[in-house]
Amino acid sequence: MIEQVDIKQEQIIEVALKRFSHFGVSKTTMNEIADDLSFSKALLYYYFPDKTTLVLKVIEHIFYDFINKQNSILAGQTSLKLALSSLIDLKIEFGKKYFMLHMNDGQTDHYLTDARFRSLLDKTKEEELNILFKLFSRFKSLGLIKDIDCKDTAQIFIDVLTGLWVFEVHINLKTLIPTEEQFLSIKTKYEKLITIFYDGIIAR
């Protein structure tokens, strides 16, 4: 019975993720998700008692996938610059794929103010920080970068990437949804940032 419940939950999450990614959270209803699954509304609410709970589960799924892919990309990486560039590519990929989750027609989605969302976001940030900390520590131990504070350096790197993304996507954006050209512009700026950052910490 537990296994069947897990399978149905996964089906719901996959369908909800597809709808949220295409239409946005605010424009997706629980009825539409139930219809896509050929479930009754009562059955959907049996697994997820409200939309916020389902949204949070979908976000958890995305965050988990993001962290796992970061770990996979960096495993055995022998070039710090290539490692950072690969992380940038992953961020752009996820940003493009799940951008519609940000769209809320000017209304605040309930999940954004939910304590569970903040906890999940904080945990993901901590995981991402730890991944970069380990990356910098590994190259530092090999004598390939300067004697830096790896945790502070990792945090600064994340903060700068986040700041650039927020500026380009939420402040400087000239269209409702970023175009391929705009995503390419963000990637180009990220790559320039990596070069500046790398040149500053590489051991000479």
C-alpha cells in the first residue's frame, strides 16, 4: 500500500510540475491537475490536502534534482574553471526550464510566505554552499588556488551569481518572459564573472 501511495504521489508531482512549468503556479488549478491524471478531485486531495502543499512538494523535487546534478557534475572534475562553468550552465538550464514557476500575475503565491518553503530554500542554499565549499577546498588542498577562506569565497560566489540573476531577470527584464537572447546574455555575463573570479584566486 505504501509503495502504491508513493507511486501515485510521484505521478501527481510530475504532472503538477509540467503544468506549473508551462502555465505558472497561479494559473494552474487542482481541478486541472486532477483532470490531467484522470483522478477525482477527492483522490488528489487525499494525497495533497491543498495546493500549497503540492507546490512545496514540486519545489522540493526541483531542488533535490538541482543539488544531485551539481554533485554529479563536479564529481572527478579536474579543472576549477570548467567546474564553475558547468555549474553556470546548470543554473541557466534550470532557470529557463522552471522560469514560469515565478509567474504569479502580481499576486503573492501562498507558498512564498509558507514557513515550509523558507525552510526548504534555506536547506537548499546550505547544500549549494557546501558543494562549492568542498570544491574550493579540494583545489586549495592541491595547491591550485590561493590560501583563501573557502566557505566565505563560496558564499560570495553564490551571492554575486544570485545578484546578477535578480538584476537581469527581475529588474532589467524588458519582456514578460526572458528570450533565448536574454538568457544568452546572462550566461555571457556569468562566464565573464567566472574569469574574473578565477583569475583572482588561482595560484601563480
